[in-house]
Amino acid sequence: MADMTTDPLEILCDLIEAGDNRFSLSALREGSGEAINFLMRIGAAEATTHSLEVTCGACDNDHSAHLEFDPATRCYWHFCPEAGRVIVNESALATIGVNRQWVIDWLVKALPITPPIRSHVLVDDRVWHLGYAHVAGTELTVVFAIQLLAQRDLDALATVLPRLPSGDLGLVLTTSAVQIRSITFPHGYRLLDLREIARADEQGLVVDRLRLASWVEGLGGSKIPKPVGPGRPSLAALIREFYENRRARRVPLTTWRAEARAIQGELSLRDRVRTPPAIRTIERRLRILRAKDTGA
């Protein structure tokens, strides 16, 4: 697979966690074009034609604006307090979001789930029972959970898990950036970040079954596994940490671009070995973070 500046799996997880929020296709393509095209090609992400709500690109205030259509010029436009009337290219109005059913179908096939396959919803648009998989001599009861944003979401997940017929071990795959290793659910269900066992290759997205088997074997087949030490924080968790620390220090938030640039600098100071993510990548994650926190 050709080198990509952005991991398609990371973008897919971001889109999943964004829920019904959709993002500018052209903006995402500026910093992650190859990865976006990859996700659209395999069917994991899908574009829609127009969004009448946009973020103004004519000033530095990142304010939202409602588009109007001018039938005389056949152009879309919006008003900016600083720039006045702003014409918006129609190609910039396309938005992108995740194809959630594609993700469910992919997981069922990639794990793979043992037939008969009877996947069903446990919590609307948040939690699915995918079925059962046999890995390393262990029968896994597999659940997929997304948008675990607050304690109430974890409580809702914990409530539905005991309803399932249990295998040898309960697995909850998630795309949420939560402190996975500190959480235990009823009947010994454990959370596993999808990023730890999935990756992109020439064929599309795949589940690394050796890594999954290693995870299962590390739990010794026990329903209540031994505690393990914390792993390296995800990029999303680090960005949230720096963002919240800056708010705690009362650093003013001027624009998302300026905030992303400052966080990139702080990331560089903390880890002088790894190259920090691009400013546009951090900015995109900050916008997703804002959408999660505000419920927008």
C-alpha cells in the first residue's frame, strides 16, 4: 500500500466517534486526501452532496455560517461580519461521514464471527452484539460499542451486557478514547480499542488475528483477566489532555488553527523523538472534540 500521511483507520475511528456529525470533504482531503479516498473506495466512508452550514474560511474566527443560493449567479454565498459577502465554491460543500453498516458488516467478516450470524442492536446507534468468534481456543462474545463519552454511556453498556448468552470471554470492541484498562464490566467483559487489532493494507481494512489471539491468550482465557499496565496514550487522548490543560491555565482560545499550532508545539516538547501530527490533523481532532463535548 502506498505511504499515507494519515492512517485511514484513525480517520475512520474519528468519523465513527463523531456520530451524526459530518465534516467538510474538501477540508479533510487537504491534509488526509489519500486516506479519505481509501475509505471512500472501500465503502467505509460516504459523501453527501451539500451542507448548508459551513465554517467561514474568509476570516480567522472559525464562525459557522448559513449558506444562501443566488439564482442569478447560481452560486452559494454567506455573510461574514469581517469579509462581507463570501462566495463558496460548490465543490467545497460536500460532506463526509462514516457508513456505519459497512463497519458492522466488515467486523463480522474480519473477526470472523461464527455462523449463524445474528448481529443486533443493544443500544440504539451506540452498541451492537456482533455474535461469537473462536480465537486461540476461546469463544468470545463480541460486542461493538462507540461514543463512550461519559459515565452514563458506560453505565448503559454495563446494563445490556448481562442480557447476552456468555461465551468463555466477553469482548467489547470500541473506537472511543477511554481509559480501557481501568474498566471492568459485568461477567468479565473487557474493552479493546479497535486500533490495537486493526490496520489498513492493500486489500482494505483488516483485523490482525494474531494480535487478537495474543490479547486473548494474555487474559489466560479467564473471564476476569489479570490487570495490565497502561499503554501509550492515543493521539486523541493526548490532544484532549493538552487542550484541557490549556483551558485550566486560562490560555485564551482564539482560533482552532492557532490552538492546533500551539498544541503541536507542546507535543514536540514532550516527545522529541516522534514527529508531531500535522496542524490540520490536530485541528480536525479539536473540532471533533468540540462536537463531542457540546453534543453538536
